[in-house]
Amino acid sequence: MSTKDPRAKLPDAPLSDNERLKSQSHLLRGTIKEDLGDELTGGFNGDNFQLIRFHGMYEQDDRDIRAERVEQKLEPLKNVMLRCRLPGGIIQPQQWLGIDAFATEHTMYGSIRLTNRQTFQFHGVLKQDIKPMHQWLNQLGLDSIATAGDVNRNVLCTSNPVESSLHQEAYEWAKKISEHLLPRTHAYAEIWLDGEKFASSEDGVEREPILGETYLPRKFKTTVVVPPTNDIDVHANDLNFVAIAENGKLIGFNVLVGGGLSMEHGNTKTYPNTARDLGYVPLEYTLKAAEGVVSVQRDWGNRSDRKNAKTRYTLERVGVDVFREEVENRMGVKFEPTRPYEFTHRGDRIGWVEGEDKKWHLTLFIENGRLLDYPNKPLKTGMREIAKIHTGDFRLTANQNLIVAGVAKKDKAKIEKLAREHGLMADNISRQREASMACVSYPTCPLAMAEAERFLPDFTTAIEQLLSKHGVADEAIILRITGCPNGCGRAMLAEVGLVGKAQGRYNLHVGGNTAGTRIPRLYKENITPDEILLILDAWIGAWAKERLDGECFGDFAIRSGIVKPVVNAPVDFWDVSQVTV
């Protein structure tokens, strides 16, 4: 290997074991099919524990009853979480009715969980129901291919793409990118669909021309976004296509690479980072650009240390200019200079909005994305009743909300009546609650260190009370809570981000902004919710008195010197001396 080759900068270390299991998996088959017949365990054995992720599943157990089952000399109550592939988050009402029925009849918890990856998850699927689940999805025209594992995952797109023709064009490209970057192996169809043909090459030989036979070094996330709304948080993703339009018509994309939020507590070799501009490509080079970026990361990414295997670490190691030049070589054209664009806000516009086609779109706030029937608030039933009469489609957002899209004016009152009757619409939801989000965490996520989803509602209420106390009840602070440092709750793009450290303890980060373009800084480690609220009480009080006109909380935190902005990761991110305690 030439010393000029960026791969020469990789440490001289053996490949991680994940590389072995991928290379020996026979293109992601492993022995999953045989493992399904093992009735001695509710889980998967050996490499299959990892391989099922490429099929869109994670093995989990109910941690609330883990100790109880140990006392009973039983293994943990193993089950899987499945994440559907849903580019741009669009699902039809008949499909919704199908997933509702499966969640009700064949999952432990009965819920449908909307995720900030703009799709839905089933939680608590027992082993005997896993294959029927995939066949159920297939009958609905859905699948879970490549929604987890070392592949390009569900492609996000700015929500409400029928609001304008530009949004519709962006969504169509999100679908194309998703299909183009899918694995080509037939493993999914063979294992779950009894060999039904799903994808094939012309000569019948399986190849992975883009992802390679050992797939990517680590997970890879892609988005399509329409400025000025950054509702999909571009800086949380490896590859982003920023829509550029002229006269309302999509003409191409700026390409941003290397965003990501995961880290490991105390490990300064891991850190969140914002994405970098590579430049602009006309529409006809969109798929070539996507393939170029993915293939460079495939070949240059770190396959020895999975904690440094994401695209952002490759970019840091080789430099943006070298990375860009290699992508240009592979796509056969040079990037043009980045076209001007600006992100001014993010989040979803809750309520009704009219599209240019004179159809209406209703965005429903779904706290934590969890659709379940609660006392006096039967959310899941409400969505089922809407699906029975709705003639448009549903669009899941990257903020765990749901859009009832394409509603004729004559049907608005009927849809709204159902939504209000079932608690899906209310007039008393605060801006703060709408701006708060959490990952799933306990009891199902095996990585969780602290509560997130179950903790968020009450903690948000406490923040609402502080805002009211200081006379700013109509304002909102972008609040994100994640149960571990893996980044699923996108706390590292919040104005206030809580990252789980242990049961009842969090690291407090502050200083992001409303546009989602700045990483918050670590302020204090391993503190309790009560300590956090005391700190926030003082900060919110100062913000209410001293803020500039229209100044968001995160900008105030920087201007007032609570923290200094993170400029140079990882050095700045981990430098806790840059805070005022």
C-alpha cells in the first residue's frame, strides 16, 4: 500500500470481529434460518445475533423483569425489535391498518413506535412470530431490509413532500437513493419470504457492487433536505443532499458528508461532529455522488476499531480535500462550488397546513412517537379510525410525529374530529413539549444506561414550570434526552441535551441552536435530574431577563459565557474547562 494512500494512515491492527462475521456470513445468511428452529432459547446464537441487524432487527429483552427471571432460573425474556424501511416516511392507510393489526396481535407491548429515523418500529416480537412478521410486512408491500447493521439505513427526507412540487421531487430522490444503495443479496427473501425473488442480477449471480461483500465498516445514514427547514438534522448523518432550486424547480444538491453524534463516555477518540460541504452536483449526478461517497467510506473506513469506523472519522483522518477528490474520481465529475443555502429552523409545524395542490396536511404531535391506547387517550385506536377513512397517505417525521397528508377540504372536519376524540390533537400542548424528544431507552434497549422515553414527559413538565416561573411560558428550548451516548435521541444537536450515564444520572450538554448546526458542549457530568433543574432554573431566569430580541436559549448560553462553542472536535468537545460553573 502506498504511503500516499489514505488507508496507510489506519492503525496497524487486526480487523474487528464484525469483519470476520460479515465475511463468513455468506452474504448475510449466516445460520439464521436454522436458528429460527432452536426452541431452547428465545434469542439467536453466535454470529446470528449480529447478522439479524442487517435484516432490520435487534435482539432485546425486557429489562424490567430481567432480575425476576434470573431468580426463576429463566433466561431473559428475549425478543426482537424490528425497524421498517420507509424512505421519506410515507405509508398508506391500508398499510397502516396492517401494521396496527400486527402490533396488536403479535407484539408484547402492542404499540407502534415512531422513530426519528422517519419510520416505525415493532417492539417485543417473540421468536415464533419473527418470520410471520416479515411475511406480513411483505404482503403489505413493506420490508425491513438494511434498516440496521453496517449498511445505508432508512433514507430521510424533509417532511410533507406534497406541500409543494419541490418537496415531492425531493422525496422521489430519497426513494431512488434508498433503492440504489440497498444490499443486493437474496438473503432476506430466502430466510423470511421462503425464497420469493426480491432482487437479482441479470446473470443470477449475487454481487454487492456498491456495499462490497463485507459491507460498510459501520452504519451509514443518508438524508434529503429542503432548506430552510432542517427537520431531519443533517449533522446527525453521514451523507446529506441539500436541495437547490431555481424558480421552484429542483436542479441539484449540495452534498454534505461526515455528520454524526455517537460517542463513548470519557473516550476522547470519539465525539460528535457536524457534516462538511463537498460541493454541488446537478440532478443527473445524484446517484453517482451517493455511490461515490459510500464506496470511499467502504474502502477507506476503519475496519479495526468500530468506535472510529464512522464516516466522520474517515474524513478527519484523510482530510476533506482528499476525500472529495476521491469521490470525484469515482463519480467521474468534479463537484461544483457549494450553492448558497441556509437552515433557519427545525421541528414540525403541528396542526393544519395547506399545500399548493389545495390539499390539507395535519401534523399530529405524538409524544415520544409511542402510539398506544392510554387511559382517556386512545392514540393507537384513533390512528386506526383515521386510517379507515383517510384517502391520502401518512407521513412519519424525523421528530417522531405523524402527518395525515392529502386531506380534501371537505374531509378536514371529519379527520380533526377523530383526532381530537382520541387525544391526537389538543389545544394545550406547549411549544416546549413539541420541542422535546427522547430515544426509547428502558426497558427494551440493551444499551440504555438511564431512562429517556419514560423520563421525558415529567421532565418536560418541570421545564414548562420553569419557563412559566420566569415569564417565558410561550418560548421553547430544544430539549433532547438519550439513555446512552449512542446518539439515537440526537441530544448532541439540542440546546439542552441530557445523555444517560447511570440510572437516575445524566451528563448535561448545552449550547446547540435552533437551526441544528452547532454541537452543544458538555457542561457537567453524572448529575441527577434535581441538580439539572436547579442549574436550568438559574439559566432560564437569566435568559428571560438578559436575552436579546429573538435570541434562542442556546445562543444565549454561548453569548453569556455559560459555555464556549464547540469549534474543533474532539479537542473542544471534551474540554470542560470551557464552561462557567
